[in-house]
Amino acid sequence: MARTTFSGPVKSLAGFISAGTSNSVTTAAGLTLDVENYAGKQIYYTSTATATFTLPAVNSTAPNDPTDPNQQNNLGATFEFVLSTTVTGNFIVKVANSSDTMVGTAILGSTTTALVFSTVTASDTITLSGTTTGGVGGANIKATAVGANRYKVEVVSGATGAVATPFSATV
């Protein structure tokens, strides 16, 4: 099917089905992400090694023509990561530039503890270590561009040992 662009709301009375080989990206290495190739897809990480995934810079500039399918505004673009196995290195998701930050929460649980961590003002990096900050098989990270210089993030993962926040300010 050809690419179709809608400039107004789309209503489906039976829902939309995102399925098929183009809806998932399998990788064993980190990536610098872009909206065109990775937004709205499951990014399935299959390695245990350290990998860094860089989110695209948030672009909230209002286009001259909001119906232009080539506009650069990327608000609403969502990137979702799933780990296939527990990492032995670090699984890192970070913003592209120092202007962008993250707001959101991480729910981490071990066999003895479950805690919720919130981002701090300057959070720009998520690091899952495979131990205390999450990163076990099945871990899920979701990042959505929601406003000027802002990603909303959600992290759900298991952990081993005492749990700790996966959020930091490093860019």
C-alpha cells in the first residue's frame, strides 16, 4: 500500500492494526533514531552488550502549512524499546541535545522490592544496568515527544538486588 498522509483527525470504528514485519525493528546495537524509520515501531534489542539509543531532537515549531506531510514538527512521535534478555552492559536511551529533557516515571521491581522513580528537572538519560536500575529481559521503555524540548518517558522493568533510579542528567 502506498504512503497516505491525513491532515485532519482520522476515525476508525473498528480500530487500527499495526502488524507485520515493518512494525518492529530488531537490533543488537545502539542507534541514532529518527521519526521516519523508528517512530511508532517496537525497537527490539537482542544483545546483552552496552548500547546507546539517541532520540531525535524535539521539534515543536509550528509549520507554515500544518497539512504539509514534509513538516519537521515531531510532537507525538513515540519510540518504544523492548529488551529480549537481561543486559550485562548498560542499555541507554538519551536525548539528542542539551535543550531536551525527560519527564516521567520508572517502575522497577525485584523479588523483594518494587519502587517508582520520577525524573528530576534536568533528566536527559535513562540507563538500565541489568541489575539495580532495571534492564532485565522484558524491560520496556517508551518515550514520546510531548512539548517544546520535552519527552514523556515510561520505564517498566525488573531489577536484581536493591533498586535505584535509572534517570540521570548527562548530556
